Amino acid sequence: MARYGGKNESTYRNNYSYDFDFSSFNTALIKEYFSEDCAVAFDPSYIRKSGKHTPGGGYFWSGCANRAIWGLEIGGFAGIDIDQNTALHYRADQTFFDKEQYGSLLGYYAYLVVSHISEILQISKYLVVDAFFSREPFVSTVYDAGLEIISRLRDDADLIYPYVRPHPKRRGPKTKWAGKFDPKNLNEAYFTRCLAQQDKDKQENYELYEGVVYSKALKRFIKVVVQYKLDDQGEMKSYKLFCSTDLQLSGVTIFLLYKMRFQIELLYRDAKQFTGLEHCQSRDEDKLDFHFNTSLTTVSLAKAAFHLNKPIEQRKPFSMRDIKTQMFNDLMMDIIIKECGIAPNSPIIQKARKKVRNLGKIYPMVA
């Protein structure tokens, strides 16, 4: 920012110690552009950071390295919307895990979610998390706080059909269960097909089936959606299990919201590549928090200003690289115009600006 902005490094550094209500600001941004049917995604992200004196430093899981390595971690929340097909940042908190206080990492993540429960509920009652979180104590803690969870289950999840037929007249307790759930051989009395279509991006055919079963691990009834991927002959190649604690939510919505969870990963990617999410060298906890949320909020603001403000049918794929390229081109042209004393609003300059603005972009604007 000091290289391209009008202030020096110490000015930006000092401003990072100030407080800003990112939660309220980003909540307002999400409500402005998303529908009422949106959800909130939660996902931790590894942050590269060398040195031993930064608060919160430790070994955290890195998906890129596929192992735990030294650095920092943030637990990020983002609003996701099926219609808008994107994510907007809500809040990021640095991970400070204490095993004696929280018992397990899942316990800490559950505490982090509950600590923001009132603000999250202003956005949505649905929390979308990946398969790592579909376990205890995370599910019970978050559910008891008032959120419905959408997640993915292990392929070998231990699920049971509830007994729904008339009970025979005999002594002893009534029959509670009707057999073990087998995803390769669904019981048609409990599962119905809710969707059959082709994924145009991957050119794969799939079918969705939904039903309510009991999870022994979670000790509760859950809505389960089974996705079958089919080959050219219509035979099953593989399957995936998705679930929700909301038994009334449609299977299609569960499936689509979980697919939309990946948008938070793209939010992290853009922030790391283009807005310096991993570039803060401060060892102050407050300044790090300010930096993480500033970096992610900047991506959201770029989406709002250059992508979501257009009708859906007129939007091109969102590219943070193109936005940075355009802003850099505008900056260079403004400097040249100012130094040369040229009238910035003259017709020839306005025509040249459109060409210069598109220089190096993946998706050029139509002049």
C-alpha cells in the first residue's frame, strides 16, 4: 500500500492498531447483495508466517502442503448465496487453541462459532462446514446455540433407519430401528429421488436421493442426501453423503449449499494472491486481526463494486487479477495525465483510457 498509495509505511502500520467493526460492515454488505436464502460458511485457513515470536504461532494443517506446518491459522466466516454463486467475507479470527481450555480443536472451533452466534443469525440460520466438522462436540454445541448445520459425511458413516411400520402386538419395548443404512442399496421406503441432472462443468451425470435417518455418531436424526455419480451407461461410479440437522430442508438445497461452500476457498485464494493476506509482518495480535479482515474484506468490496453490481446475465467470471490490473492501469494513466498537464476529460483521453484500462486483462470490458 505504501508503494502505490499516498502515505508512508508507518502511517499504514499505525492505522492497523485502530479498531474497526468488520462484523457489522460485512454483515451489511452481505445483506445488500445476497438473498434471504443465503447461508454462512465456516472454514479455517493456514497462513504462512515465519518466526517464533508471533502470537498464535504453531503447527497447523495446510491443504497445499497436505501436512501440518509452522505458521498461523484463521477461522473464517463468509456469506454464500446460490443465486449469486459467490462468497462475501464476514469475519476472520486467528486460531488460539488451548487444549486444556477447549479439550479438542473441534471444541475450539465450536466455541469460535458460538462467540459470533448473534451476528451469524442476522445473516442466516444455516452454517455450512466440510466433513471434518460433522462430528462431536462441534455439531451438538453449534446446534444447541441455534444454528442448523449442513455438512458432508464419511462414506462409511454409521446410519440407521428408524422403524416406521405398525408395531406388532407383543410384550417388551417397541421396535425402534429397521436396519442399517447402506448407500449402495437404498431403502425406497425412506429415500426418494429429488434431482437427476448433468453437471455441465464436469460433464458428469448424477442423481440425488433424500431421506431421514439416525446417526449413531451424532446421536440425532439427520436429513441425508446421497449423490450418485453415473457413467455413460447410467451405472453408479461413486457416491457422496451430505447431511443437515434441519429435517425439513430440501435435499436439493442441502446439496447446492454444500457445493457453494467451496466459494470460501476461492475467497481465501484471491486474498492470498492479490490482497496480501499472508504479507503482514506485524507481531501484534490486534494488527494481525486488522490485516486479515482488511485483506478479505477488500476482496468482497471488489466483488460488490465490479461484479455483483451488474445483472446476473451480464456478468463475466469474477477475476481479482483483472480488477487489480485495471486499477493499476488507471493509476498509471492518471499519473501520466497529471504530469503532462493534459485535460483528463477530453474525448481523446477518454477513448484512450478504455484501451489502456483493458491492457493485460483476461476478460476485457466491451468499449
